[in-house]
Amino acid sequence: DPLNEERRANRYGFGL
């Protein structure tokens, strides 16, 4: 899921 990927990215600090 793209939303899950976005949450994952935010967790890494990409801040999508």
C-alpha cells in the first residue's frame, strides 16, 4: 500500500 510506504518513509525521515 502506498500509504504504508508513505508512513514508512516518514519514519525514515523522508517526510513525504
